[in-house]
Amino acid sequence: MTTQPAATLHGPMEISAEHPAFAGHFPKFPVLPGAVLIDAALSAIAAAHGLDLRQWHLASVKFLDMVRPGDALSLEHGGPVNGSIRFTIRVADRKAVSGTLSHAPAQEDSACRTRP
């Protein structure tokens, strides 16, 4: 992990206006579920930094605005700094989601341990 400030990465997030989640998440007023947004953001962050997401967890996430079909989305995130990655998802110039990923070293699964 680096303790130096990392450059912020900016890029578009592509979620089709035809995504099936829109159909059932309020049929007359479609809104993209937060889980879909977080999944897309985590995939992009993991790819950009070569992360194994099994060693990271969402320390915080705030949903600040809704995402409707056809909204232009962008993702901003930095590199790991002191074991954390901050990210923001924007809809045009509005902040829709903000959050922090924290590094969590892999722990031994207690279900897999043998007892003495």
C-alpha cells in the first residue's frame, strides 16, 4: 500500500438504459438499484488497480441521487492510499454515490479450520 497521494482516475460508466434492473425497480419510474451501481464501480476499480476484491470491503457508501435510464455516468477514484480507495459516481455534474473501499487482509475461514 502506498501512503503517497495517488492520481484520481476519471472515466465513463456504461450501464445500458435497457438494463433489466430498470424494469422491475419501479416500473412507472425506473431507477437503477444501488447494488448495480456499486457492482459496476467495484468492477472498474478492481480492473484499474489489479485488485482482488475478496481482500477489500466497502467501508462506507452513500447514495445521494438517483440514476435513471439513459443518464450519463462517470466514475472517479484514486489509487490505494493508506489502505483505502475513495470513489464517486456522478450523473452529469451531480454526485450520485460516494464511498470508500478499505483493504481487509484475507482471514482464515473458521468453517475450514480443523479442530485439535
